[in-house]
Amino acid sequence: MKLNDSVIAHIAQLVQLAMLTGTDIVDNMRMIVLTESDGNLELDDSYLERSNTNIQRMLDRAATTTAPLLPSIEDNDDTVSPTAQNENSEQ
């Protein structure tokens, strides 16, 4: 039996998901449900629907998160760089 291209793409997506979330890829791989069709292994329809729903839920949650991942430039408007402080103190 061979893996269908959609299964391979899904495994790649699970690897990306594990890297982004810091979760163990093994846990995600154990949940995969495959069906056999004409000598090929394909993703089970109900598994694929659940997986897509869970991924969309994570994306929705990430989109509504208000805390910035990195400080923005606007947050640093009133600070002076150490180089500029040194130049000003020499005058």
C-alpha cells in the first residue's frame, strides 16, 4: 500500500503544527485515521473534518490574541538608544 498525497501533505502540516505549538509530533501522528482505497491509504473523512476543525479553532484563537509577540516600534518612542546617550553626554 502507498500513502495518498493528501496523507503526506497532512503529515507535513502536523510537523509544522508541532513546531509552532511546541507539542510532540508523536501525539499528533497517533491520532491519524486512514482508510484503504484501491491499494492507497487515504485520510478518513471524519478524522479530516475533526482535524480541520481543531486547526481552524487554533487559528481563530491566535487571531483574537491581543498580546503582541514582539514589542512594536511605537512602544519604544520615548527611549533613547545607548549610542545616542553616549553622544549626548560627551557634549
